[in-house]
Amino acid sequence: MKHFSRNRLWKTASTKVTSKRILVFSLLLAAAISVAFVRLSVRTAPQNDYTSELVKAYNTLAFWGNHSVLYTLNEITSDELVITQKGGDWFEGGNSIQLHQHTFTRDHGFLNNTWTSLYNGIVTCNKQLYQYSKINSPEVDVYKSELRVLRAFYYYILLDCFRNVPLVVEYFPSSPGLPESNTAIQVFNFIESEINASIPNLSAAPVYGRFNKSAAKAVLAKLYINANVYIGQAKWAETISVCDDVINSGNYSLTPDYFTSFYTNNSNSPEIIFQIPYDELTLGGFNLSMMTLHYASQNTFNLRYQPWNGYAAIEDFYNSFTSGDVRKGSFLVGPQFAADGVTPVIDPGFETSSAVVPDPDGAPLNYTPAINQLSPNSLRQAGARIHKWKYQLGGGGDLNNDFGVFRYADVLLMKAEGHLRMGNSTIALALVNQIRTRAGLATLSSLTLTNLLAERGREFFAEGWRRQDLIRFGAFNNAWWEKPASATFRNVFPIPQIQIQANPKLIQNPGY
């Protein structure tokens, strides 16, 4: 059992139906309530247990591995994953289809789920920073710096998704009223300055589930590598510089076995720079086995709950992996067997010959990479499933695998991209070939941006970076399976309409 995250902030009982719930109060509005009322609820952190207050802030990251929040937005809008409509199952009001086809609107419930989850984290950070401001202690000074970086990380995700968002940085706002939107450049500068001001106080050594110097610089690397998208300013040299800082720390390395960083007991992986320490008892919320596996795969892994049969890989993306690529083990394909490895798993609800679209594979469960259609009658067994994070036999609805938000491989490839875009292809090629060699592939003799995007796709499949990468490489608006070409305004999500209704000072993004 992991021991860092002792207090769970929340756990979704059934994330599949989250989008059907109406969020009555806006967290952003709550953050701006009158000072006199809010002060009544504030309690100073116990003098002998400062860490427990810090844990509460980190625990707000629990939404990261849920359905219908950020992960869904980043993956289902990309060319990696899809959630098809299987008759009456997984229609969800068209939410997943809209994301896949880039027809989402400002009323899309998953956008509001993401917005409120991120601002919930920000408000929690603000509260803990206020509490810690009353305590004079070198230990607490470190915690303050961690909280500032965590808050900056939340704002980085908001910037990536929505661009012009309010900077709410006080638990008791000095100015009354609702906050106004800040420009993308203002948010960018805030993130950069907060992280740079905090880094000197952070630990140089890895700290499990918390921000150290390298993890903070990984956020900066993501900020800089996407700067041309966010604010129209290329910052490739800055990207290389912070990546070099992480590399030169000597604390991280590529694991010889690619999947070490995704095992159930992956907390000691030398490749993970910052992780969310998921644990079904202390920090639930990583629901991937439920989200992707067929109902009958419960028998393969002896799961305590029946999966939902949702997320599957798009066939073209699956086919982009060659047979010699060890990372192709990230997919679950072919006939499925019970935990004994011998008994075929049966799908009692398979589409018979009398169905609108019969399943030619019959009752035995067989994951086929080909998917017959997006909707309304996608076959229940169609699509390769995610098996990158290894599922524990006898597991529950929440995985015990940590989610490595930042991996050393990403730092290497971000540095490679910075060099390639600056014309230093020799350095970039050597870095990319490190990744390919670990994957069991032949080295490349030359490198293009197209090669690099493809390599990032294979290396970080299902890790939540594909949407961002496609946008940065100018490929997000391309047509792919069951998705026509989309307009460039889709590169930014709309501000949720429910948030604009709660705060008319918010400015809607163009096109929505």
C-alpha cells in the first residue's frame, strides 16, 4: 500500500455517469464569496501535522485518471482513442462522439467537469497557502513552494485547454466581486514566474508524489515547448535548457523494460519524475480498467467489478506500431481467456446474426483492431483496448498503479524537439534513437517533425499528451477515421457556458 496520500479528497462512485450530474455551484464563484463569510470556515493547519494539509492539495489531482474529465478531453479528441456508441450503451448524450468529431459546444458537460476540477485544485492550494502564511518554519516554506508549483501546474492545464482564464491567487480576494479573465500571456507569465520563484526552495532529490526541482522544471518544459501555440512566441532554447537541468540532475533514467513505469508497483520507477500515487484504499480515481475493458474481461483479471466497455484504440493508430515495437504490448488484442489462461471468455451479449450489425467472431471475446463504425451500432468487441498500465488480478474499480504525469522519456523527446526545430538535427536524432532502441526498434538515420510526432505518439500512447502534441505539430485539425477536418478554433476548448452564466466577466473563446 502506498503511504504518502493518506487522505482522499473524493472518489467518483461511477464516473461513467458523471456527465449526467448538474454542478449547481461554480467553484470559481465560490472562490470569490465575501471575505467575512469564508473566514468562518478557515482553520489553521495543526502545528504538529503540516504535511496532512499538503496532502489535501495534492489529492485534488485524483480526477486525472477519471472518465468525463481532462483525460477524456485530451484523448478522445485525438487520433489515439475513441469511445464508440454500442447500441444503447455509451451514447452519453453524444458527448464522446462530439469530442471525436470536434463538434463539441460550450455546453459540453466534460468541459465543465474539467474546469471545476482544476479550479477546485487551485482554491485548495490557495487555502493551504493562506494557512501556511501564518506559520514560520523552514519546513513549511518548502511546502509553500510546492503548493505554488502545484497551483501553477493547474493553471498550465487551464492555459492549455482554455487560454484566457481568471487568475485566482488569493483565498480571501482583496478586491470584491467576481474575477475577470486574464489573457493567455498573463497566465503564461504567472506560471513561469511562480515556478521560477519556487524552484530554489524545492528538494533536488525525488520526493514521492510531490514536486521537486526536476518536476517543476518538467512543467516549465511543457510550458515552453508549447509557447508558440499559447502566446505566439517560440521558446525552443528555454525548452532545451530546463530539459538539460532535469537530465543533468542525475536522478532519472530510462528503464530497460518500457513497462516498468506502468506496473502495479511502479512507485520506484527511475523514469517517473512526477506521479499521482493512486491507491484504491488511499487515493482512488484511476479507473482505466473500468473505462476500457469489455464487460466479460472481468473474468480475465478476476476483477471485483464489471468493466464498462468504453475506450478503444483507433485502428490506424494501432497499426502505426510495427510488430517489433515492444510498446505494442500497450494494447490488448485477440481472443481473450479467463485468468487460467485456457478457458475462453464468452460475451453473452454479442451481436447475433439477427442484429443490425452481427459480430462475425461470435460469442468468444475477441478484441479486433478494426472498428466497424463510430455509431450507432459499433460492435461490442471491436477495438484494441488499453493495457499499458498492467491490471492487477483481483483488482477493484480503482487501479493501484501510479500515473506518471512526467516521464524522463518525455524530457528527452522535448529536448530533441527543441533541437530539431532550431536546426540541430544531429543532437535531436541521437535523443530519439535512445527511445527507439529501448523500444526494440532500429535507429533512424534522419529525423523530421513527422517522424518525431509519430515517435511521441507511440511512446506516450494513452498518457494524455496526444491532443497537445497534435496541435503543436499542426495535425489536430486533420481528418482521421470517422472524423472530418476541423477548424483551427477547435484547438482551444470553449469556456463552459455554465461558468459564464455564473461569472459574466468571463470571455468566451472565438468560434463558440
